[in-house]
Amino acid sequence: MLPIQDEGKWGFIHETGRWLITPRYQSVRPDEGGGWLGMVNGQEAAAPFCDYLDREGRCLQRYETAFARPFQWGWAAVLIRDRFQIIDRSFQPLFKLHAGMLPLDMGQELLVIQADYTTPKDGVWGACSRQGNVVIPFEYDYLELGDSAPFDSEEPVQRVIAAKQGLFGALDPKGREVIPCRYEQLRGFRENRAFYRKNGLWGVLDEEGRELSEALFPDEAMWGAFSEPELSFYQGFAVVFSGGKAGFANRQGRLALDFIYDDALAFREGRSAVCREGQWGYIDENFAWVVPPGFEAAGSYAQGAAPVCRDGRWGFIRSDGSWLVMPKYEQVQSFQDGYAMISSAGRKGYVDLKGHEIFPAAEGMAGNL
């Protein structure tokens, strides 16, 4: 099913455009397995509630609460009577957090928790296992689960970025300190690589904390001039900036391509969207043009298609640069699970990977809840 917002509320339509759930939610979030979490917490509801929905629009479980988290790695969190309850895919309780504990990040093995907080910037951080046992003690200023995405055939390693007394390091899923908290900053553990900051400059280290290069990149490299890059490695490269121009760093922490672009996006599906002289195109992993510059704006490839803008309108191109959908939309999003959200003449809908449009049916808005 596909989410659609109408007059400030979210509902869901079938791939044919038929309404499965008429607009009623203040917010919706994707759930693993193709389902969705719908939340109602506005003044119009007699009482706030959250619905866990399957991919057919059936409500699997409703909780009378103002806040819940979607499932990740088979577990979720629901706020019940001022305490978060952790549940499994059968909606059975696994354990409860103490009052004043906030679940923030769910991974395959760990749940990151912030405790004793009054604002997002204070409190202490720790992590527990699926059994509710404390694995990382509550003595850190910040914790962040790294992305265990693999690079080629390399075995991915899970790391947890940690901060203590203003310095950053990394832990393994058992809570053991792998990289001591000695860096000014640590960003983006992915593909067994992360950026570290030392003496105001950035370099690259591996999953064991080995510094693969001297810290060479200035702060600007990590933020960019026009759009904040994803501060991680994707397909062996990371976007970095200097002097208002974009280039690419490799996994050894060296500059793989000089700062020659106006802007750049991370590699996806073997392509990176880059901008030169105000025009966007796409390069491959050898930094050769595969789609020449010719667009006013562009997005990353997903499922073999990428959104591009020409003459103020958005369309989609295939991997070879041919048109999947000619530019005609005011707004679009990237493809996910075979569909991309579009906006045309004020109507919101979807387009599939064959270019067929789907808009909500005007009649028969009868929901199933």
C-alpha cells in the first residue's frame, strides 16, 4: 500500500488507486516488512493512538498512546503510562524501560537509550540487549549505531560511535572499547570506515581504529557548500568538499578525485549525481560520465531510476540515461519498493517502474478501519 497525504492527514491507497485507509493519521512511518505505523495525536482525536498496519492495510495492533516507534530488526517501542515498552513482532512485551528512559536507536543486537534527560542535549546514554540487559553502561554523552553495510566481499563489522567527556571513540556490540574516546569527532561508520577529526582536520580510520591516512581534510570537507553530504562511505567512496567544490575520498582516506564539481551526491547503484557549471549529470565509479550534464537538479539512483529536473519539471531516467518518465511533475521522490511519489497539478500520487501513474480514486473513499 502507498501513503497519501490529503488536507494535512495521511491515508493509504492500493496500487490501483483504490483507497485502503482514508486519510486520518497525523503522521505515518514505514515499518519493516512493508507495513506502516500510523499515529494520531492531534486535538481532533478523543484520545491519541498508534496503529501498526500490514502491507494490505489491516490493523495488526492499536495502542492508545501518543508515541511509538516502528519495527526495526524485529523489535519496536511503545510509550505506555509514561514508560516505554519494548515489543516483538507478535506484539508481545519483551521488557520495559525505567521512567525517564528514551529509546533512540534500534539495531540487530542493541537498543540505544538516553536516560535522565530533560532535553535532547542532556542525559546519559547506554544500550541494552534484546533481553533488556545493560550491555553498554550509562556513562556516555552520546551513542550512535554504525551502519553494518558491507563493501564488496568484505565482512561487515558493527561499531557503536561513543562520546565521553567531549571526545569520541567506538565500541563493539558487546560494549568493549575498540577505539578509545580520543578524537574530536567521529562520523559515519559504514563499509568498515569512518571519518575522524584531530586537530581540526579529518582523516579516515578502519573498524579497528587504524588511521589509514593523516587528517588532511578541513571542516568544510565534511559539510559541503550547497548540500550536506552523507558523511559515510558508499560503494567505496565518500563525498568531500574544499573551496566550495566537491570531490571524492577513497577508503584509504586519500583524495580519489580532485575538487572539480560544484556539488555531488553519494554513489548509489554504481552512479553518482554530480554538478558542473550549474548542470547535473552522472558519473560511474571510474569517474567517467555515463549521463552527461544536462539537468537543473538530480537525485540518486534507486531501483534503476533517478529523478532529474529539466525546465522546472521533474521526471525519471534509467541507468543508461534514457527517459523512463519525461519531466512533467512539480515534485518527486526516489523509487522505493517499485514506486515513487509524485506531485502533478496539485495532485499527489505515484509512478511505477514502468512509468504508469497512480492517483487516489475520487470516489469510494471507504477505509477498512
